Amino acid sequence: MTNAAIASLFEKLTDENLEEQFEQSPKRFATFNELQNSILNDLSRLLNTRVSNVWKNSADKITAPYSYGINITAPTSAENIFEIQALESKIDAVIRQFEPRLIDAKSHVIGIGNDPSSVLVNIDAMTILENRKTPLSFPIAVDT
């Protein structure tokens, strides 16, 4: 199978046909375009999911299942470089923790959304596809 990548857990668990009583075999592989869409959807879920306050200060936050997500706030302005760098660092860390299909992911705040609590982020990374690194880039709106 050319240009195939392993399907993500979300794709394997998603029921694509609710009308069928019996499930077909789980999806095991994705084309490159399906891989890109899968990663984009998973990153959007990850970056728009907030960590429970109970777990975010826990010593077990790395291994706790409730640690999936991120708690972030939008920069007060597009000119506040320190807040932007802190936001990018948090996003990079959570991607390293929860998205193993991406290598060397770097986020870049590219603007503030129409809603002041929304930030536009571009994520540049590499993925391994057929034993070679392949560059990927994703624009994502993150609600803060």
C-alpha cells in the first residue's frame, strides 16, 4: 500500500455507519491526505479541550487520563511577544505529549481571531511516512 500511514485511535474507534448493526474491521491505514486530516482533527480536539482544574496541578498530570488538553489564555495583544512565546511553548509541549505522529512540532501564533478569546496558530512539523520524514503544516483556531 503506497503512501499509507497507520490510522489514529480516533479513526479506529469512530463508527462511520451508524445504520449498520455489525461493525466492519477497524480502519488500520490512512492515505497521506487522510493522515493530514486525521492529525488536523486530533490537534483541533487536543488544543480546544481544557484540562480539568482537579488534575492540572496534580503531580500525576502527565499520566492521568484527565490531563488530555491544554489550559491557555489568549495574549492581551498581538504585540505582547512574551505572552505569545509562552502560549507557543505550552502548545508545543502538549503536542509532544499527546501527538506521537508529529516530530519537531513548532507552533506559531499568526493572529488573534475575530473573537478576542480565539487565537490563530500555525503548526509546522514532520511525520514519518514510509520510512522518510514528510513536512506538514496546519492552521488551527484555538479557543482560549
